[in-house]
Amino acid sequence: MNARESAGIALGALRANKLRSLLTLLGVIIGVSSVIAVMSLVQGLNRYVSAQLVQAGSDVFNVDKFGVVFDFTKIAERNRRRDLAREDAAAIARSAPHVQAAVAERDETAPVKRGAHALTAVTLRGVEPDYLEVNDLPVEHGRPLNATDERTHATVCVIGSDVAEQLFEGLDPIGREVRVAGLELTVVGVGKRKGAAFGASQDVYALVPLALFERMFGRVGSVGISVRAGGPEVFHQAEDETRALLRLRRHVPPGTPDDFEIVTPEMYLSLWRNLSGAIFVVIIGVSLISLLVGGIVIMNIMLVSVTERTREIGIRKALGARRRDILLQFLVEAVTLSAAGGVIGLGLGIGAAVLIGLVTPLPMYVSPMAVGLGLAMAMLVGVFFGAYPASRAARQDPIEALRYE
């Protein structure tokens, strides 16, 4: 008997006992579909996060008091650090040879109104004139903020495309006024649409000159400094120069830690990889448990099948079937069972990934690696858990098997 005939027998058994077959394969189906869905989510998010970092600029880093920290004790400690000032950004731009531009920024959440229309939670950001050299905030209509606006404390702003749509409803916002945090500002530009990230719009913002921002909210408060290196090849030199300049300006003694934080794109990417890796390990662990349960069920069903077909095994051995023929037959049947569950799980997993991508903001990516891994796991379950029943069938004595009732 060849492998094709054995696979046909296994598929016939599946068709003859549909409910038992479904219950037998349920663990494999759940395990494989979970693997496909989880890998599609994690890989989709990895690609999305990487694309966002590239879009923001792989040669841009930020300096602030806090950095990337989730420990409340460390946050409280870093909050006591001396504030960064816009003069620090000017010193970096002026004195660091490998830095192309460095700008200071501050931001708050503020209401923006126009007549009866209002948005209550708009990101209001005070920026320096060179902000376009560092930040990915291009202007689609009108003009960006400039040095004259900064020097004269001009009451002007650039608004995001969502702010323009919701407050002006099809009207041209250029030259019209909006009320931001209680102050009347003239709109001079509308930012190019960036779209949503994880379901949250990136176009609900208003940019004002940093001098005007300080007049609105006071000069007390640390700025964030965005720095663009002269290119990816000199990124680390620009980072080292920035650190050295700030340590000198802030009189940090040699051998002591920085009293500021430099945050690079690689830090965000590493943080995300650690987080997504932990999620992946946990959910894959649950999926493997499902596959383990499915494999045990397949082994039990195959043992029952061996018992039910004892006389059949004796007849085949009496007609000349060798031990390896019987072993191959039952092993192929076990692999066929698990592969059938793997194919069903694969379809369900891809369907779940597509559905999640359609109804949620989560990016999904079904990779060939995920498909191959899911099917390989199903096949391995069949081989591993089918080996013992197949071996037991092959070892049966033909005389005893023929006498079995």
C-alpha cells in the first residue's frame, strides 16, 4: 500500500465520521489558526512601526528630561532635573558639526474653536522656524511658520487637515481666525494629511510660533529638542556631539550619568520588539497547548482505530504486508488527519487576519513564513503523535490479529 492510498483511507474515515473528525481536529485547528492570526498581527505591527519610524526620519533623535520610561519612581526623579531650554537647541545647531538642524518644541492639549464649532483636545505645539527641517509636518495649503512670525510673536497658526475640515466644513481656512486656548489666531497654513495611527488621527494639531506659545503658557517648562543628523552615516557622531555639548552646558561632572535623555528611533523599535515579542511568546504558548491537546486526541483516535482494525491488520500481514507497510499506512493516516486540521486552521487564521484588518485599525500582514510555520506544526503533530499508534499496529502478531473478534 502506498502513501496515496493510505491518505485516501484517512480522508474516507474523516468523511465517514464527520462529528468525531471535527472534535478530533479541533485542537489542531485552533492551534494553527491562532498561530497564523498572531503572526499576521505581530508582523503587520512590526512593519507598520518600522514604516512610521522611517517616515519620521531614521536620522532624527530627540532630547528631553524623561526619555522612554514607565517606572513612576524614575519619572518622579527625572522630573526634578533642570529644564532644557531653547538656548540648548540653538547651541546644538550652532556647534555640532554633524548636526543639520536642531529645534526646540513645547506642546499642550488645548481647545480650538470657530463660532459654534469646537474641538476640545487638540495638540497645540509651539515650534521654532526651522521645524520643517526636522519634523514630518509639511504644509499642503498656505505657508509654514517662519522667522518673522517667531520674531514678532505673530498670532498665527498652522492647523492639521482634520482640524480644518471639522471647523471650516469646506471653506478655505487660510486667512480666517480660530480661537486657540482663548486667543484669536489667524490660520496661515493647513498641514498635509498624515492619516491615522492605531485608530487615532495624526491631523488634529495646531502649530504656533514658540515665542507665542511661551506668551500663552509661560516660559516655565522644559522644551523637547528634535535633532536631525547630517545623514544616517553620521547619526552616531551627531548623537555623541549633542551629548557632549549638553553635558558641558549643564555642568555634568565627568563619570556621572546624563541629566537628560537622548531618544533614538532604534530605542523605540527595540522597545516595541520586546513588547511584541512577549505578546508573541505568550499567545504562541497558548497555541502550542492547543496543538498538544489536538495531538493527544489524534493519538487516542488512532489507537482506537488500530484496535478496531486489528483483524484488517492481520489479513494484510497474512497477504504479505510488511511491518513498514503497516507503519507507513497508520503514520500517513495520522499526518493526513493533522494536515486536514492544519489546512482548515490555515483558512480560518487567514480569514481572521483579513477580518481584523478590515474592521479594526490594526495592520495585518499574512506572510509566507506564517503559513509555512502553521502547516509545518500541523504535520509535526501528526508525525509525533501518530508514531506510537503506527508502531503499535506494525508490531501486532498476524496470528493473534486474525483471531481477534
